[in-house]
Amino acid sequence: MTTTSLPSLSVPGRGCLACVGLGMTLGSHLTPLARSHIEKADVVFAALSNYIVEEWLKRMHPDVRSLQPYYAEGKPRIKTYREWVALMMAELRTGKRVCGVFYGHPGVFAWSPNKAIEQARAEGYEAHMEPGISAEDCLYADLGIDPGRYGCQHFEAGHLLYYQRRIDPAGYLVLWQVGSIGNRSVGHFEAGPAYRQLLVERLEQDYPPGHEVIIYRGAILPIERPRIRRVALRDLAEVPLTAEETMVLPPAEPLELNSAFKARLDVLDKADVRDKRQTDSIA
């Protein structure tokens, strides 16, 4: 297999960092550039919760170090993420070419890659992020959603409880990490019904209790199919959810015409037509 050649990211003897996205489905989403970063690295750090995917990655590089053991029940997640950054930076400072491999897109819902790149650049190292196919990309394809048709809002689910956020029920609403909603400061991996009930009450401020909720999880392995469940909003609290599942609420209201700005647009359109006619007549 031909490997895409990478431009040199660092001066000789000085380390460099690349954080790459593995995509969501094993093998089929990895880009040639991401693969090249992995293969040319001196050391590879992997944040992959699936053992099969991690073993597959080891076929590409002899020194793959899993970051998963740094998770622990009851341990603050931010402490784990900071440890990941420290591990990558320690190898980088020894002059190595370091590659961090993350599910999907390494910059989406991923604190450590963004922080590691920021810190590496602040210390004068070359640092690069290589995008990957994200869960959002798969969601649009598997659910047949065009975000440009009605518009699409994306929130980390906890933001709807922690902050005053405005929901537009005329567009799609996508909520991430619903399964772990709650106290994110400690190592909760799955939230119970009481936490989800709070979310239901918040959403019922903008949606009727019987509104459809789509619970989605993309395929991780090529032999899998996407998992798609549909429930009524009122029943959401009693539906078990995992941290990998995403929630989608289709539009609940029709788009409402903005008459004032539509009238102003009509005036501009008529002026453009008039100006074009004048230009054509002179020509």
C-alpha cells in the first residue's frame, strides 16, 4: 500500500507533535495523511476505548501506548486528560516525533489533543492536527439529516442544565454525551434516570412531551450497523444510554417567515435587477 509522504514537521533533533483522527469505523475512515503520521512517529499514544481497534493500531506501529488505563471510577476526568497531555509532552521534549491517536475527529469533544497542541506550540514545537471523520459526520449520513435544510444546533447535553441556552425548535437539536450528563467533575461514566429526568424537564420547555427523540450510535467495527432508537421525550429518563450515544430531536415547529427582512431583501433584489437592466442597455 502506498503511504502518503509527509512534509517535515520539525527541525532535525527537535520533536514534533501530531494529533490525528482515526475516524469512527475501524479501517475505513483513516485518511492516508493520518496513517502516515502514525507510521512515521517515534511513539504513538492512543485514546481508544475499543480493544480491537487498539490492537489494529498496533499493526501500524511497534510502540503504541494506551491512554485508557488513566481513567478510573471516581477520578476527575480533567485530571486524566491532563495526564495524557503530560505524557505526550514528556516524549516531545526528548526530541521525539509524537503522534496522538483519537476516535473520530481529534478536535471534537477532546480536551487533551487541543491542549497538547496549544502547549507544544507555546514551547516552540511544531504541532499539527489531522482531522478525521467524526460522529457528527456519521450521524448526518446514517439519519439522513441535511443540516442546511432547517438548521442544526449542537450542545453538550450538560450545557442545557448548567447554562441559559436558547433552543430553536424549528431546527434539529443534537445533544452530545447525554449518557454521562450530571456532575462532570468526577468520574461518572453513565448517569442515572434522575439526571436524564432533569434534561427531559428542560427540553419540555421547548418541545411537547410526545416529541420524537432519536438515540444514535455510529458503527465502530465494519461488521456493525448504526444503532438507532426512537422514543418519546417523556420516556427518555427510563431509557438506558451509554456515553457513546447521541440524541437528536427533529424540528418541532415550522420555519417562521421573517417578513421585515424578507421585504428588505425584495427591495434589494428589485434594485439589482434594475441596475442590471441599465448596465445592459448602456452596453
